[in-house]
Amino acid sequence: MLSLVVVVLATVATGFIVWANDKRHGKYGIALPAGVSAAVGALAWIAFILAGLGYQPGLTWIPWILPIVLGTAASAAAVVYLGRTRTKQDTEALTKALML
């Protein structure tokens, strides 16, 4: 159970790092990348443990490292998608408002 806590804390930290490195981070909240990262990391950890991939010689790294990597990747993907989508929607709304 302690490894789940470590994974969640590490994925939250990487989510904040992803947010800080995105140039469009003003388009969405600071908790979004951290939340996505933590959720994906926790679900990946649970899946790996239930699949029996943890706490065995040679496989111990899977429930520790892989959920952090997957959570970070999901957070980065969400940020890229939402940054582009929100920028497009904001531009369209501003154009519509200026046309009135």
C-alpha cells in the first residue's frame, strides 16, 4: 500500500511539472494535469498489482516506475489536447463577440 502512496505523490508532482512547462497553462486549471496524472498512475498501479506483476523478483519496478511514466504521459496528452481545444474555442468566442 505504501507504494501506491509513493506513486500517487510522484504522479501529482509530475502533473504539476507538466502544467508549469506548458505555455498555454492559463487556459485550464493547475489541478487538471496533476489530477489526470494521479488518476492514471493509481489505476495503472492497481492494474499491475492485480495482474500479479509486482513484488516478484525482476518485476518489482513495474508497479513503481511504469505508473509514473503512464501518468505523466496521460497528463501531457491531456494538456496538449486541452490547450489546443481551449485556445480554438476562446478565439472563436472572441471573434463572435467582436462581430456583434
